[in-house]
Amino acid sequence: MEEKLYYSIKEVSEKFNIPYSTLRYWEEEFPKFRIHRNQRGVRMYNKSNIEMLEKIVYLTRERKMTIEGAKLALRTKEDMEEDSLATIKNSLLEAKEFLTELKAKLTE
């Protein structure tokens, strides 16, 4: 595939031997696989889209992962840290609520 800024869905489909419908489906399934559209609404794939697609193809074809498995494998360290922080925050809020209720019962 020659080096250019944007590729059409036809070019990408031929490069990876993937039907258009699969490419459109993956757009919906993988949050980080967002395709640019021109003013007419035509999908235009850039270099980062191609790189993400290479990863998805590798995971689903070579590693035989499901879509859910591939999504999980593509999660970044930042995504996981953000989830961990959210979990810690929720735990602390629950502990605070428990202690507040306990304090109220003790002062009765």
C-alpha cells in the first residue's frame, strides 16, 4: 500500500481482505478505531487507523480472539489505571458512607 495521508474503504478492504461491512462493524465495536469522514461522509482511513486495524486483524485472525477478547487486549495502560482509580474512589466513597452511618448511630 503506497504511503499517503488517507485511504478509502475500498483500499483498506483490499489490503486486509476484509469486507466493507466488517470494517464498519469494527468502527462501532472498537472505541479507539474512529474513522474520519470527508465533507461528503465518505470514510477516510489515516495511518493510525491502519495501525489499529493491523492490531485488530492480528488479534482476531492470528490469535483467534473474539471481538471482546481483542477489545480487552487493546486496552491501554492508561485505560486500566483509570478503571483502577475509579474502583478505588468508589471503595473510598462506600467506606465514607459506612463511617458516617456508624458515627450517626454512635451519637444516638
